[in-house]
Amino acid sequence: MKIVSLVPSITEALFDLGLTENEVVGRTKFCIHPQDMVKNVPVIGGTKNINIDKIKALQPDLILANKEENIKEQVEALMDDFKVTVTNVETIEDNYYLLKNLGKLLGKEDRAQLFNIKIYDILHQAKLETPVKAAYLIWKNPYMTIGGDTFINRILTEIGFENIFKERTRYPEIKTEDLVDADLIMLSSEPFPFKEKHMEELQAVYPDKKIMIVDGEAFSWYGTHIAKCENYFRELLAKIHLIQQS
């Protein structure tokens, strides 16, 4: 089976489940994991600007897309000529079924189940004893955060954070004054590449708040990626625990 993946985290999952570049024949430029495998797979554009002609030339048996990450009109155009599966992952349960269904489709059910078990274990072992009110920023100019109906919010909640914007939906714009109720401000490494200078800008506004840069992939990449984040979550929560004690 020849597959084109339009979703970075799904591309990673396909290789984690045991596929090779012989099966994964097309990817986006943002599909960067696993690096040693994806380097051999042709790029068919970005997640938002797919090159349909390049995909047609690859003649895939299946195209994997995502409701949130890809443009509806572009995906629908591909449906005229190819079998396209559109995923939608907003909860931990959604992620479980994503892997389960991929495993079934690819004949890799046992491997998919192992990843699901690992993810379950990580999210149930890594948890703050006392919830921390947090704001998770994904963009600057304007600042944007995450609402309660996002996958990122589910991961935050699972490991003991309380998203102060959980009553909002999707990815709302906010102003710095909206961060006043947060005990912790998390600046994601993606999609906006927050750096130390951005921490300093917010620290000038909120000198008493804890502000840190966090690994955006650990919180937003569904599929198999969470299974590799055990040490990251453990170290992150250990830092938070020390802050709570100080």
C-alpha cells in the first residue's frame, strides 16, 4: 500500500508502526520525524498548501489528512481521484482509536496496542498532586492560546494543569492582561518558536509569575509521539513541584 500523509504526527506514527519509505511515499515539509526515515520521502508541500500535482504523480492508494491541520477544499479536491481518510483528534480517546484504526488498516494491531498502553501509562503516572493554573500560548502578535476543546488542553488536564482558558474554544486571541489569573505561563516551541527574549517580555509585565518554554510536540503531536515523552513530562512536573514548594 502506498500512502501519502498530510499530517506530521501521523507520518511519525506510520513509521513507528513499522512502515518504511516504500509504503510512505509522500509527506509534508513539516513531517520531520523520524528524521532518518522521512528524509527519503518526497515532499508534497506544506500542511496548508498541498501540491496536488505532486500527489497525483505519486499515485497513492491512500491519503491521510486531518480536519484541523489541512485545508478542507484541498482535501476535497484529492477525494475526486483518491481514497482519503480525514482524521480528527481532540481527545485522548480519539488518539486511542486513531492508533487502533491505523493498526488495523496496516496489519500492525499489536504494535499499535503497545503504543496505546504506553501512552495510557505515561498520562496516568505523570500528574501534579496539586493542579496548577496555566496559560499555554501558541502564537505571538497577536498572542493566541488554546481552548478547552483542543488536544493540547486534554494533555494539560491529564497531567494536572488547569487551563485558565478552558471555557473558550479552539485557539482564541488574547491580550497580556488576560493572563493575570495564571500561576504559570507556558510558551510553546511551536507553531510560534518562542524564545528566551519572549519570556523576558512577559516577565517584565508579570515579574512574579513563572514563565517557561515547553516542548510543543509533547503537547500537540497526537499519534505515537506521547509514548516517547515519558522523561520529558517527568522532568517538567518535577520542575513544577519544586516551584510549588518554594
